[in-house]
Amino acid sequence: METKLVNPTKKQWFMLVLCVIAGSIAPFFQYCHGTLTDYIMETYNITYSQVGIVNTAYSWACGIGLFIVGSAVEKKGCKFFTMLGIAIMIVGHALFYFSPSYPILIFARIVSGFGNACIYNAAYTLAVHWFAGTNKMGVATGGMTAADGIGTFCALYLFSILVNNLGIQTGNIAVIIFVAVILIILIMILKDPGVMDMEDSGATVDDTGKYEKALNSNTIAHCIAVTGVLGGLGIANYWGPSMLTDLGMSSSAAGLASTVFSVAGIFASLIFGAISDKMGTRRPSILFGGIGMVAGYLLMIAGNQMGIIWVIVAGFLCTGFCAYVVYPLGFAVLSDTTVSSKIGMANGIIQGVSFIFGMFVFQQIVGVVRDFADSYAIGLIFCAALTFVTNVVLVRVFVRDKDEVAAEMAKNQQSGTKAF
């Protein structure tokens, strides 16, 4: 019997908006120092590779934290971890910008990384739970991915304007106060969904024909895909401003240009989330996104080799648009095909693996190659090849749409075996 999906209620849409606001805080604090890389290097007398270590420490802390939060989020509640994450990131941000030394700089990013883990896992899972049983799951996951674009835009452009006008110290104090106010408001009005909320919406969660384990084929597929997505995101946001300033752009202009990766993603995630809901299948859009990401890297490589700024920016735009097609649809596939009680744990696995490997491998290789070969292009070639493997070849092998999973589960039940 086919499950009837219903339209979301106003309350569900309102909670999604709150989840998007909460979710945008994580990328803001993650990337807001990107336009001040030169200032940080000069202040602490560090190299490009050492900046890469600061970024990597954050990614590893976030990755490990995602495993921890993923195992506990369904027990303690998504709202609790979302609020905890915002509070931790406020502390980590304060430590980072008022750090007296390079080791404290690294420690501050470790603190923020764990806070990011709380927000990314809990806010995404909360949005999925609110939209369980509705016909807009793709839009919900697309909205949460748009939150990443919104936060990144504010971090790389609006933040640079703020500190340019107020100064680095005053600008950062203003940010801390503003986010603290948002935290208080969210504590008062954001909620975990209860039984009555689901009954009022008319939605029912049917877990028949779904994977019963958090680690399944689609979890593996999305681990691989998001590794490539976060690799591209890290390059655009960590190294994008430096690539462009090396070619003569101002710091604020480079920050704005780098945001096209995430700004394009805001539209891509919402558009393709809705399209996949209508189509009833996610795989074609996910593969389209992977191919487009590779094309974007090729543009970045060409732009660096020719020294043409607009070609590099076009590469950011193409890679970003397509990356934000892949990211939400993978989570939508996961919610389509995994029992609801395992969504938080599956998200933790996906985001943990992708943060550790995606942010580390991609952005670190670009930084190291930049130091030793004085070139971004060589590192980008490596990233393009790796993205082809992760987001085209392997995704095609592992992704299963909901009808395929249901058929697989039915077949295995008849034969008395368990589906992977």
C-alpha cells in the first residue's frame, strides 16, 4: 500500500524557517575569517600550510563531533543540540578573534568545530523530522542547504563590510552580541515535533520498505558525495579569496566573488529540491550535480592558468550551483529510504566522514601545493579528478531511489535475508 504524503502545515513551514536561521549560523562562524586570511597570517606570522592546519583542525573536530552528536541526537533532542551548538560556536568565535597565540587559534577552531557538528546534525535532522510524511521533503532539505549558502554569504561578504567599517575588534563583538540575541529567541520558540504536531498536519511516518540500519547503501553514497561537495566548498571559501587577491582583487571584492559558490547554491538547492519532489526520483539530479562540479573545477583551473579572474569566478559559480544540487538531494534520498529513528545517526555518519575527508583532503592539498609549487592549478587538478570519482562514478554505483529500496527490502524479506 502506497503511503499518502500531505502538504506541510503553516507551523511546519515556520519551524523550517527557524531551522534555516539556526543552520545558517554554523557556516557563518566557519567561514567568516576567510576574507581576513592575510591579516591572520601577518598577525600570527604563519604560512599558507599553517592556515590550512587551522582549517583542518576545525574540520576534524567537526567530523568527530558529528559522529558523537549523531549517536545521541535522537535521545536528547534536536533542539537541545542545535542550541548547544550555537552557544559553543559563539565561545569559539570569541576565542579565535581574541587569541594571543597560534596554538590558541587552533584550539579555538576545535571548539567551534564541535559546535558546528551540533548545529549541522541537529538542525538538519530537526527539519527532516518536521517534514516527515509530507510531500515537500526535497524542499525542506533544500531549504536547510540554502541555510549554508546564506550563512556563507554573510560570512564572506557582509562580515568583511562590518569589520572594515567598525574595525576587527568592534565588528567581532557586534557579531557575538547579535548571534547571542538570535540564540535566546530560538530557545524560546524553536521546538522538537511531538505526536500532536504530526496528527494536526495529517502526516504519518511509514517506515515499511526502508533500510532499518543507519549504515546502508544510501548512507555510503551520500558520504562519498558530500565529501566531494564539502571539498569544493572548502576550496571556494577558504582559498577562493586568496586566489582572487593574488590576481589583484581587493579583499572585500574577493570575498564577494567567492560567495557566488554558495549564493548560487541557495537557488540550486531550492529549485532541484522541488524538482525531485515532483519527479519522485533523486538520482538523475544528483548525477547532474556531480558532472557540473567537475566542469566548475575545469573552469577554475583554466582561470588560474590564464590569470583571468572572471573565469575563476565562473568556476566557483558552476561548482557551487551543482554542489548544492547534490547536497540536499542526498539527504532527501536518505529520509526517503531509512527508518525515521535512524536518520540522526545516518546524518552523523555522512557529515562526520565528509567533513573529515572532504575538508581535509581537498583544501589541505591546495594549501600545500600552493606553498611548494606557487600554484593553485595543480591542487585543483587533483580535486577535479577526485570529484569525478566521488560524485559521478561512485555515486552512480551506490545510490538507490525509494522504489528500488522498497523492492530490495521486499525481496530480502521473502528470502529471509537482511538488506544492506
